[in-house]
Amino acid sequence: MQAESQTRSPHTRTALTVLGICVLLNLIGRGTADTYVVFLLPLEQDLGWTRSEMTSVYSIYLLVTGLSSPIVGMLFDRFGPRALYTCGMAALSGAYLLAPQVQTPWQFYATVGAMTGISAAALGLVPSSSLISRWFRERLSTAISVAFASLGLGALLIVPGVQYLLQIHGWRETYQIMGTVLLVLVPVVFFLPWKRYAQGHPEYPQPKKSSTVVGRDWTVRAAMKTSAFWGLVWVFFFTSAGMFSIMVQTVVYLVERGFSPLVAATAFGFCSMMSVFGVLGTGAIADRVGPRNIVSLTFAGSITGVSILLAMSWFPREGLLAAFVLIFGICQGARGPIVSSISTRLFAGNHVAGIYGVIYASNAVGAALGSLMAGLLHDVAGSYRPSFVFSICALLIAVLPFWRVPELRDFRMRQFSRP
């Protein structure tokens, strides 16, 4: 027994190392992209663009992230993590080094929008989920939830720091600092032992057949013929549309309601911190009891959080802000690891990253729609209240597949706990 434990411990350490690297890359990719929420006001004041033009930058980032996710998954399946992660980090650095030179909206769309979107996809959850699934089986949902939690942790650690830099240096100098730091990380990413990490746990060979929905070696085309695939797409799309119609303008909204910029940025960061606990908790619970009930509970929490934000349009009280941070934050991102783990289990095989990339694309496309709708509704109505109503409706629609699609309604993680 002792010898067996000793032989397994190096693999366990490697698995945890892989998980830690995925967490760090997700943190950097998403955390730096989310800093755009604190650039909105300085950019608007300096460049004089409309609110919808400003939010369109973030919408393009989200849309490009989604559209490039299937390609990222296929590139990961074909070339592995070294090339993908190195190129992603280099592109992210280039985006922020070029951003201070822009003068027109289309230049900002190309750099902070498109280049950041490609980088976030390359560093993000599509390759991470595939890599993590090679090292974890019984607690796959828990492991993936840790990677998802890093998204919130990135916003918590990076957004308030960038807000502080903005107050000292201005937006152009802040982008230059961010780009330089990321450029230093490019060779660090390149020289990691990716070949070893990509091999996976020796006791968990990558399956060529799946004993799940149909019992086959899945391809993207085959997966798209199942109701489970489109149910996951539905959940991701409408969840992101509802959540990002709120998240992208939270800081600006709170400032307009009388809170200081630093308090608003810190509240945004603490929302992300609370999401860490929510993501970790829902992933672990879903491993034991199944996803439907816990997912439904998180949707109820998100709707409650948006309702509190709506109430703050009349009563901008610190107590309501604290309640919003707690409730909305815990539920923020909580569905992501569950959808990811269901996808990697249902469609296990040689094309799992490509399949999940297509599913994840709906997440980013929905987020782009929500972000754009928030800006357009604000410009038309002169208020954020229509955005809050839009968010609540989208979240109500998003939960339906977990009650209507049999493969998702009756799904149990423990069915897939063994290789």
C-alpha cells in the first residue's frame, strides 16, 4: 500500500501542477480583459465616444472570444498547449502595447477588442478543460470548477490594481505597463514542460469511445446532432446574455449612483471573489448530487442579485450594494464548470476540446449580445433599468434545458467517475 501511494504521488503532484498552471493562465487572460470595465469612464472622457461605442469594444472582445473558441479547441487538439498558450500570451501583450497608440474606435476594436478576445480564448477554459480532463476523473467537476474560479479571482486581484494605476498614470500609460508585464511572461510560458503535461495521467488513458449519449468516438458534427449539445449551448448563451448585460457596466452604474470609482471597482472585484466560493461549491456539490437542482438555485440567486441592482436605481444604499455583492457574486460563473464537466464527460474522446470550443462559443456570443444590449438600452432609455429587465428575462430562459432536456435533467456525475 505504501509503495502504491509513493508511485502515485508524483502523478498527483503533476496533476495539481497542471491545474495550477491552468488557473494562472485563466486568471491572467480573463482578469486583464475584465479590466476594461474600469477603463470605460477615462476613455469616454478622453476620447469623447458614446456609451454604446465604448461597450462595443467589450462586446467585440466577447464575440471574438466565442468565435475563436472552436478554432482554439481544434488547434489544441492538433498542436498541443505550448504553441497555443505562447501565442495567446504574446497576442495579449501586443494588444495592450498597441492600445495607447489608437485614435479611432475601429483601432480599439482591433486591439483591445479582437486581439484580447483571441488571447482570452487561447489562454482560457477551452484548452484548460481538455488539459484538466487528462489528469482528473472522479473529481473532474471540482477540478474544472477551480479553473473557473480563477476567472473571478483574476478580476479580484487585477481590476482594483489597474484602477489604482489609472488614477496615477492615466489610461495610455496603464496599458503600456500591462503590456510590458505580459511580454515578460511569454518566454516563461514557452519553456514550461508542456509535453509532459499534455500526456495526461498514465492511469487515465484518453478514451476513443464514449459510453454516454450514443456510445461512439465523438466528433463536432456528431455531437451537434444531439439534444444534449444544443441544451448546453442554450444554457451558456442565455446565461451569458443575462449576466454580461449587468457585469460590463456595473462599475459605471455604481459611480453614476454616487459611489466613488475605487469603491465601485472594489465592489466589482469582491463580486468576483465571492464567485470563487460559489464556483468551487457548486462544482463539488454537482459531483455528488447532480447538476439540475444546484444550477436552478444559482439562477434564482442571480435573478435576486439583478433585482437588488434594479432597486438601487431608486435607493443607492451601501447595504443594498453589500447584498448585491454577496448574492450576485456567489452565483456569478457558477454554471460554467458544470456545463464544462458535463460536456467533457458526455462527449469524451479525441475531439473533446473542439466540441467544448463550439459549446463555449455560445457563451461568448451571448456575453457579447448582453454587453451590447446594455449599452444600446442605456443610450435609448437613458437608464439602466431596461438592461436589468433584459437580464432577468434571459436568466429565466437559461435554466430551461436542465428541466426539459432528458440528458441534462437526469445527468449524474458519478455515472462517469471511472475511466
